Amino acid sequence: MVAFGVGLHRYAFHPPDRPCLFPITTFRTQYIDDQLLAAGFSYASIVGHDGTTWACSPGYTVLPEEAKSLASLLASKSLDSITGPGFSVAGQRYAFTRGEVDDDDGGVPFIQGRCKEEGKSTQGIIVMRTTGALLVGVHDPAYANGATFGKVNTDIGRLADYFVESGF
């Protein structure tokens, strides 16, 4: 499991309804490998609001229903519906820990959570909603090469800002 890193094969697709501005492997490498996994995430995915997978790390699949639900939630004015029960991503349940959907300063809507599965409570997730996509990153300190949750949170935030500025 330590083998996550740059240069491994990833599954990737270009954003639907957008011209492919660069080869698919470049999209996957540039955003999943070189940005999210290199930042310290164990797993990462970029999915459209409609549930289509744009790019993901191997073995990590955000289900279309989950993506649609998260995109809708992050477009709403409240996160009350997940404060108690939590939320699911890639079939894993997470306890809601923090989030923001109504930022007056124009910040990217996001939620964060901790894994509910026994023995995995140190594993955290960040989901950010951009104009057309969700950026998802799972952080597990055991496989993060020293990267803290705060550091990966900052890094995924920068990528989300870039996506918004680029119309994605």
C-alpha cells in the first residue's frame, strides 16, 4: 500500500462537455499524481457533479450516486443533513467534522470527515466542490510521508481554487 506515488498507472477521463485540453494521461498525472497524491493523500479522485469519473487513483472509485449527493449537498445552504449520520464516499462511511457551503468571501464549498470504521479513525477525507467537479482526497497518516491533514487540506484547496478559476 506504500506504493502510491508518481508514475503509477491511473484511470482517467477528461471532463465531459469540455474539450480535452491535454492528453488524458497528462490530466491524470498532473492532478491526481503530481498534485493530490504527491501532497500526501493516500487516495484521490476528481468526479463531475453528474457522477462521472474524470480521474482517480487505482482502486478508489467514488460511486455516481455518492458524487451526485455530495455535489447537491455542497450546493445547498446547509450541512445539517450530515451532521449526525455522516456521509459516504467510495463506499466508506465518514463522520462529518467540518465544512462550509455558504462562504461570503467566495471560498470553495467543502466538507471534511473522519472514517467511522473501527481502526481507521485517523483516516480523514476532504471533498471540495468546484464549478463542475468534486475534488476528493483521503488522508491516512500511515501512508502520507509525513504530510499532515492541515497540509493536504491547504494543497487540495489551492487545486480547487485553480479549477474554479479555470472554469472546471
